[in-house]
Amino acid sequence: MEQSKETSQIMTVEEVAEFLKLSKITVYKLVKKGQIPGFRVGNSWRFRKEDIYDIILRQRPQDSVK
């Protein structure tokens, strides 16, 4: 079965942990704190790749004023 573009944009806890170079436990803690937006499918967490990229962009330091 071929994955559509939309379904390929959904990540598991394992994929988010690998992508952000974190442990799965840390991902779960960040979700619980509301720092990573996710949604549940049954007993499993899923994340939109776009939301994960947004988190990274928000962490970038702002250009300093010269």
C-alpha cells in the first residue's frame, strides 16, 4: 500500500525521538507538559511533522539587533 503525502507527515513517538535526538521518555514528558503537540490514536501518540518543525523554528535564536 502506497503512503499518501498526508499520512507520511504523521510521526510516532519513536520517530519524533529519533528526529529530535531525544529519548522516548523525554518525548512523553514534553507531551505531558504541552511542549510538543500530539494526538492519541488508541493507546499510541502521533505527531504532525509540521508541528515538530515549528518547535525547532521557535528554538532558533533571533538575529541580534546591531
